[in-house]
Amino acid sequence: MKLFSEHLQTVIASGEGKVNKPSLYRFIQAIYAGFFIGLAFVFYVTVTTGNSEAHWGAVHLMGGAVFSLGLILVVLFGMELFTSTVLSAVACAQGRVSFAKMLSCWIEVYIGNAVGALILVGLVCAGGLYMTDGGQWGLNVVGIALHKVHHTWGQAFVLGMMCNIMVCLAVWFAYMSKDVGTKALLMVMPVALFVATGFEHSIANMFMLPVGIAFKYLLPTDLLLSHGYTEQVLEALSISHIVTANLIPVTLGNIVGGAGVIGLGIWGTEKASGAQDAKVVENDKSAARSTPKTAA
């Protein structure tokens, strides 16, 4: 735990800075972050399209590795991503920011991320990417989106929690180095793990699920039917369903995993450790005071 505790004050200071940023500046940064994470999913789809005969694990590892570009861009450019912004809960627990200001920051960043992700959805559709590789690119998107909305609510929550444990660990790793290249490398494996395994990231889903809805209308009907995507199957891709079946439980899971397990978990452990150390020191002093002095 020492590896993390040494940088706990950096996490607290960063959280305080996030919450106290000017609102408009923070919102614009959040738009960029949502856009960057969406771009990472574009890269993931490109890498994993047309690999049906390849080894499942190898394909998803490769996809997860390239997806890490999204978090690397966010961290190196200092943008505001909801899933890492929840670490500001530590600054709140430390008394550096109020709960109301922290919550307002989270909501603002979440909305900004959604705006950035939806801007990219529009660009991807306008650019006709859905017909890349004879439409296989678009079919891959639809398949990924359908998979995401078929988790149970509990599964989506747990997958969201596991995802943000890894995202916040990746961000914490980045605090451990001042070198840009090292920061980037440290973030690759935690992100690759969560993406390759299928954990759920609320902001990434703000891109993937809406673009999946768009593609069910843009892709040729005969192409969709040839892959079993009938009207009944595609009914799962609706705005109301993606919100209730995925975005709500995944977002709550992201908060618990990032703010709770990593942020407050490590902070609480350090507080308990500090209290225990202080108790040991006090006991040693008491023992020293109570020991009879011997004559020289």
C-alpha cells in the first residue's frame, strides 16, 4: 500500500483542483475527454473488426491496448473524465472541498463527457464509417452495443465497479511519474485489462450505445438480417433501454469502484494506519514514563 500512500496527497490536491476549476473551463475539458474516450472506442472497433478467426483473447488484448490511448490523451492533456474525477471524493473526505461542490463537479463533468461523446457519434455517422470493410465495422459496433445492454442490472453494476477500479489505478499510476512517456506506459495495462475482459465504462458507453442505435438505422437492412439482427433483436437498442439497462447501473458501479474502493479505500487505510502508528508511539512514551529509573 506504501506505493499508493506516497502519492495520496497528490491525489487529494488534484481532486481539490478539479472541484475548484472555473465551471466553463471544466465543462470544455469534459467535452474533450468524452470525445477522446469515444475515439479510443473507434480505434478498438477498427482493430477488432474482421478478426472472427483469430484467438479471442489476443484480439481483445490488442483492442484493450489501443483503447488505452483514450485515457492517455485525457491525462496528458489534463482533461476532465468522470470516471477519474470521482477520485475527488478523497479531497472531500479530507475536508478540502464541500460535498455540494464535489457533486456539482461530478454532474458537470458527466454531462460534458456525454456532449463530447455524442459529437463524435455525429462525426462517425457523417463520415460513413459504418460501411468500412463492407459494413463489417458497423456490424461490429451493433454487436458490441447489443452485448452491453444484455447484462442484468447487477452484472452491469459490478462490471462498472471493476472497470473504474482499473481506471483509477491507471490514473494513480500516472501520478507516480513526471515523465510523459512513463505516464503513458503505466496506464496501458490497467486499461487493457478492463477493456479486454469486458468491464463497463459509463463514458465509453455514452459513445458506443448511441452509435449502435444510429447504425441500426444506417446499415442496409439486408446486411443486418444476414447476421441475425432482426427488428426484434435490435429493439434492445433504444434510448430508454440503454439508459436503464446500462448507463445507470454502470455509472453507479463506476462511482463505487473509483471513489469508494480505490479513493476512499486507500485514504481510509492510510488514516487507520496513521492512527495505529500514533497509538504505538503513545504507548511507547507511556511505557517509558512508567519505567523506574535506576541509579547510575
